[in-house]
Amino acid sequence: MDEMKKAGGGMETTTLAEVPMEERKSWIDVAMIQAGIMICVPSLMLGGMLVEAMSFKNAIISGVIGYIVVAVLFCLMGVIGSDIGRPTCVTAIAGFGRTGTRYIISTLIFISMIGWFAVQTSVCGNAFSNLIKSSSGADFPPQASMAIWGLIMLVTAVYGINALDWLNRISVPALFVITIVGTVLAVRKFGTGNLFNDPADPSMTIADGIVLTVSFMAAGCLAASDITRFQRTRRDTILSSVLGVSPAGILMVVLGAIMTRVAQQYDLTQVFVMVGLPILGMIVLIAATWTTNTTNAYSGGINAVLMLRLADDKRWLATMVSGVLGTICALLGLADHFEAFLYILGDLLLPTMGVILADYWILGRGKPENFHMPMGFNWLGIVSWLAGYAVIKLIPYGIPFAQGIIAAGLLYVVLTKLIGRPQDKPGYVDTELTDRL
């Protein structure tokens, strides 16, 4: 906890400004945070959703390919963050302009993070109440569980990156071991008879499964720089993204698929109840949800700072508001539309990455010195993003997320070659970020 004793009573105070090198972390610390994001009950749910819609083999193939794509996107987005030391909402300014990012992109990410916080809090609250019912017979209202755990998880997010580091350093290694042990116990109790009992009429193809997997992590990919801005080098960012994201994500898909087939239950906490270890199930539920949901509120708070033009040291307040709104959404039942929510997130967020990646890696040649932040709206980026979204919605075949990212990125490059980026025009003067954009 000594690491958390920073300026501001332990609160992280660097939000939109560049993270100083002395505050940056090792790749292992950031990889633990990334892995903690992946290890959660909804990730197990994803494995269950895949295996209920296709063969076991195809479900695993979909999950593996999907998380490899996710890791690549994490690397590409994350390196931008570590290069310039700033969160995603700032890296987006080059492609969308300061005003465009504030009113459109940051608002979209903010809503997405509130939605994810709501989903996680709802899953946690319902599972906690069910666990109490299964183990003691007592009825505990799910709404009360959601309110309690939403508040507890929010406290860590308010403190910032050092609290995330501390939490995941303790939780992630234990969660890796416990989730594997839980799956082994489920197989021993229920056997493997249903493991390869594939649906007679699969409702998903491998391509559909890949799309669902990538859509599942769309918000995380876009917000990668919120965490990787604390990396010192590109090498550190790639190591933390690849080794933090893919192994944990793939493990969750595989375990969720196995448990859904053998125990007819993707929720590991309920599996522990079935094998007579309800307390262990409760610990897993709390730790897995905590490591993931803290990051959702944290990223939501960062974007709220830009949206509301708050000072950097007011991130804690913006984070608190994000978590409270997410908890309210959980109480209103947002998680009931989980799968549709994933697709909507992917459709809206993935083309945004096309613009950000094209601006930095193609037009800016991947050099931090070529990164500039135009004032107002950059309509070239906004039009390109909308075009990418239209491609996803109007072209029903192929792999929509790839088509959306590529279409948005290519159109942005073409438009800027024809018209020119605002920041590249003669007389443009780039100014540093002030406390309020």
C-alpha cells in the first residue's frame, strides 16, 4: 500500500496530461492489470455463449482467434498511449479534434464504460445473492447486492492506477489457479459425457464467434491507452498487452465452454456451490469482478474529465460519478440485454479505432513528434468513423469488425490526402493541453 501514498492523499492526479517517466510501471505490473480485466464472470459467460451456439471445437477456435485479434488491437492502441503518455480520449483528438473528441468519442467511451460497470455489477450482485441462497437458504435482494458491491469496487477505481496495480498483483495469480481448480472439480463431479455433445443445428459460424469475441472486448481495446500510458517503452506495452490479454482471455473462454457443457453452468461461483465449496465460490466471484469492474469505472472517469472539462486532479470525482451511474444502470436491468449490448458496442467503437490507428501509424508514421491535437471538430475523422459504422451495418457478409476498422481507416487516409489534416495545414500551431481542454 506504500505505493499508493502519492500526492493528493493517495489519489492519482495525472489524467489528461502526460504521465511522467517516474510514475510509469513495469510491463509485469501492467500485464497483471490487463489480465485482471479479462478474468471475470462475463468472460466465462462468453465461453458459454459460444459453446451453446456451435461445436466445442469451433467455440475454442473462435475464442482463440478472437483474443489474438484483441491482443493485436491492444498493442496498436496501447503503443500510442505509451508513446505520448496519455489516455485514449487524448490520443483520439488527432483524428476527431478536441471538440469532436469531447462531445462524441469521449461520450461514447464514457457510456460504454458505464454499461460495462453495470453489466459486471449486475452479474456480481445476482451471483452473490444466489450464492447466499444456495449456501444458507437466506434471501438477499439482488438489488442490495448490486448496490453494496458497486460501491466497494468503485473505491479502488477512485484511487487510480496504483490501487489497480496493488489489487491485481494479489488477485490475478490466485484467480488463475482457482478457476482451473474449479473446472477440474466440475469435470470430476459431472464427467465429460456432454463435453462434445454439440448442438444439432449450430446458430453461429466461426466467423460469428470471432466477431462476438472481439465485440466483447471492443471497449477494452479502444481504452487500452488508459492503462498503457503508464508503460515506459513500446516493448513493455507489447509484452503487457500480449501476455496480459490473450492467455487470460483464452483461458476464460475455454473454462466457460467446458463448464457450460459438463455442469450446464458457466458461472464458476455456482460450480463451487455444486461441488460443496460455496465460500471459495464467493471469493472468486468478488475478486474476479473487482479486478475487472474497477478498470471500467477508472476509464469512465478519465473520459468524464474531458467531457466535463474538469481539472486533472478531479478525476476521482468523475470516477465516482461514473461508478454511481453504472450501479444505477445495473439496478435498472441493463445486463438483461447482454449479448445485444456487446454487438452494439462493437459496431460503434471498432470504426473509431480505424481513424485513431490510421492517423498515428499511417499519417503520423508512428512517430510521437507527429502527433498533434487540432481544435474544434475534425470532420474528416468523424465522417470516416460513420462510414466505417455504415459498412458494418450494411454489409452482412465477411467479418464486420475488420471491414469497419479498415473502411474507416482507409477513408480517413484518402480524405486527408485530398483535403489535408487540420494540424498539417500552413499556419497551424499546436498548443499543449491545459488543465481543461
